Amino acid sequence: MTESFRRSGEYDYDDPQGPYSQSQGYSAPVNPEWPPPPAYEPTAASPLPAAGPEPEPRRRRARGSVALLAAVAIVAAAVGGATAYGFQELAGKNDVTATGTSTAVVPAGKKGDVAAIAAAVSPSVVEINATLDNGSSTGSGVVISSNGEIVTNNHVIAGAQSVKVRTSDGHSYTADVVGTDSSKDLALIKLQGASGLRAATLGDSSSVQVGDSVVAIGSPEGLTGTVTSGIVSALDRDVTVPTDESQAQGQGGDGSWPFQFGGRNFNGDTGSSTTTYKAIQTDASLNPGNSGGALIDAAGNIIGINAAMYSSSQQASSSSDAGSIGLGFAIPVNTVKSDLAKLRSGGQN
């Protein structure tokens, strides 16, 4: 600059010793006569930021792990809730053990152990006594809810004036007939004033294979809680039974009931009013009174309701003819489960 500005009496830009000379590199003033700059005083419009602790660095990986775990927990809860809902919807709110897939009712190390299966399932099998116009009928039933719903065969309670049930612990109840389905030879009864019963676990009969080990529990000849064992002999056997109530009640003369299989009549004449269903064939010993009882797989699940068996007592003229001949049939449990809604609604046919 070629011109000096001294009006203010403070600075001379051409002065080589001035505060803003190029030779000084614009350094701070060194003249002791120059006044110091005023101290900085903050105003309300420009407050100083408050001093505080330095923020910690974000832990991105830890936060991501927590979020991932939370997401997994939510998904697991949703799946668990949906599964529980599905089980309830299958067989009613009280049916906490009625499932669509096989579960381990007996300990894994006891699978196939007849004693373990009997201990686990026997409390869920009952004896049924029906009073008829012309006598009485004895059979078995399977508990499917803790408040006393029981599945049995229609021919066990057909035409009954009253129904009495005895549980495995010796308690006796009066039962009401809720619904029947003669086309499938099934019936549902309900105990009066019952609670806290052990419901059986309904398995999946579609997974049953020929040769599988099975256990049968029922009340043959009134012998409550009788346990026998065997195998699955065949599947999808066509079994024909009477639908007429009078025909269903012991036409064999020994407390058994008639049925047709393989073009032959067993235990008497089935009559003209009949129905045919697909059955599981088993060689487990079944006798009159087993009807309506449980056919159980190696894990303790119900896979069928025992319904028809050949009784050889009329032909037992010699020792070679006596005893079980290993020809029994059970209604698959999947048929039972598909019919429950109808039975609960009081279906009668």
C-alpha cells in the first residue's frame, strides 16, 4: 500500500514494524504502546457450549448382536404360539395333549418298553358300562380332555339308557352321550363333574407302518386296564360293521359284536344296515370289552381306537381253538380327529 491511514491514530500499513507488515507474516502486534484487544464476553445469542464428558464410542457390534438375539426370540415366540394354538384348535381348549404329530409320551430311553407305555397311558383309558333295554354292554374308552371327554365306539353305547364309567384309579362317573357317528362307529361321551383327568396324546396314524410295535389297553370281559402287545399286521383293511343299534349289541351270543372282513362274517350277522371303514389290523390280543380302547405306538401316542376283533370262544371246543387268534382292527386316530368337531356338535347318525 502507498498511502498511510493515520486518522484513527492506530495503524500504519506501510510501517515495516507494524502489526500487519508482510515481513512479519501478519504476526501479533509487538509495540508495547498498542492497546491489548478487549476480552471476549459471550452474549445470550452466542452462549458457550457447556463442558461435559467426552461421549463414549458406539459399540455397533454389541448392539447388532442384541438386536439379532431379540429378533430370534420374537420369531421363536411366534412359532411357539402358533403351534400351541394349532394344538388347541385341533381338539378343543381342554385338549392340551391332542396333537397332529407324534410326540414322546414315554422317555426316549423307554421307547417301545411295554411297561413304560402302560404306565404312561393306562390312566387315560377307562371302562364303560352301558345299560340297555335288553341287557348291558361293556367296552372301553380313551380320555381326550382333562374335563372328561371320552372317545369310544358307537356300538358300545348304542341304545344305552344310562352310561357309567370307571377310571383307572377306581373312580366312577355317570356319563352323558354327546354325539355319535355310526358311519365311523365312533361316539363321544362326557363325564359328569370330572376334572383333572389325564388326557391321552393323539398321534398320527398316517405315519404308521406294517411291522410297527403296538400296545393295546382296554377292559376285556370287564378286566379293567388289561395290557397286551403286538405289531401292526396290515393297513387300510376294509371292515364292515352294523349301524343298526339292535344288530350292534352282541349278536355273537358271547358279548362280542359282528363284523365283516374279507367277504366273511365274524361273530354273527351284521344285518342289512352296515358301514365300512379303513382299519389298522393288529395281532395284539383283543377280546370283547376291548372295543373303544386304545391302540398305542412305541412312543405312547394313540394311533387307533380298537373296534373289531374275532372272538373264537364259540369255536373253542379244543385247546387248539382257545385264546386270541390275532385278528383285531382299530379305527385310525386321524379318522377320530377329523370326526371330533361333528361329535362335539352332537352329531347323530
